[in-house]
Amino acid sequence: MNEYLKQYIELQKQFCETEGDPDSVRALYAFKEKLEQSEDKQAKEVLLGLIQKFQLCPE
């Protein structure tokens, strides 16, 4: 399992455990921005999953 996927799973777990509190939402959006800046193929794959899961619109 790659580092991006591990971080995504942890952030998703925090989001669910806190029932989507503002801090967990901000953390997910910050992670999305980090993934968007990366050229790594694995980062882009995790980004796609994140967008699909939370229906985030890329900016």
C-alpha cells in the first residue's frame, strides 16, 4: 500500500469517526490539493478515488 493511500484511509477514517466535522473536511481538502500538485501516478489514482468518494469538483 502506498503512502498516499495510507494517508487517504486515515483521513477518511477520521472523517467518519467525527461525522464530518469541519477539521476533518479541511484535512481532506488540504490532502486533495497536495495530491493535485503531485506528478506521482499513485497520487493521481488516490485523487481520483477521493474525488469520486466525496464528489469533489477539481478547481
